[in-house]
Amino acid sequence: MKGLEKSVLKRVGTFQLAGEALGSALVFSHALSFWGGIDVETGEIIDHSHPGLGQIVAGRILVMASGRGSSSSSSVLAEAIRRGTAPAGIILQRPDPILAVGAIVAEFLYDISMPLVVCDISGIVSGDRIAIGVGEDGGAIVSGI
């Protein structure tokens, strides 16, 4: 827990799509578009202009301020969720309706849930082990583990 041990170990957030997930954080200061940015078959970042080029999002907790259009990112995210190549969960600083639509569609069509949380992301660094859970009030709880 490199970043989280020096900051708050538990964050309260808002779900754009509720669920639970565990994984290693993959933190980006640059927004990532799923449309043209992710290989849906592997979960690899293929956007040559993104600093995460070559990294794998599959099974990780993706952490960034927001997503980056296009609206087609929702269909790419839904397909990645279906294929098992999507992040285990996504934590954003700001709500992102495009990513929310992708996650909601995947849950509706494929009955596969990938939590999407909006909360303070400061202090979270790549490699931190993160748990996303549901609080007693139904809100999101983001914890370092």
C-alpha cells in the first residue's frame, strides 16, 4: 500500500454502478478512452499517445480523474466486461456517463457487474491493493488492503 498507507485508508464514494471488486490499482493522470485505446481481446492499452501504452487493464482497479470520449467507449467497455478483459473496477474523480453506460449495459445484457465509483483519488498509486465494497447505506467504500 505504497500510496494509501500515508493517506486515508478508507474512502467513501458514490457508485455510478454498484458492485464489489479487488485488485491492484492502475493509476493514470491522463484520461483513457476505451474506443481506440484498449484492445478488447486482451485488455492492453493500445493508444500510442497514452502514457500507459502496453499496460494491461484486465483485472486491475483502473484509477483516473475521468474517462475520455468517444461515446463508443461505452460499447468497448461493455464488450471488454463480457470478454473478461475489462478492469475489475474503475474509480474516477468525476462522474463519467459514457463509462457508466458501458458498465450498466454489460450488467443488463450479460449479468456481469463491474463497479464504477466516483471518489477522491488522491494518494492512490499504481500497485496499491484496492477493495471496492458496498457500505451499509449502499454507498461505495474504497479501501486499501
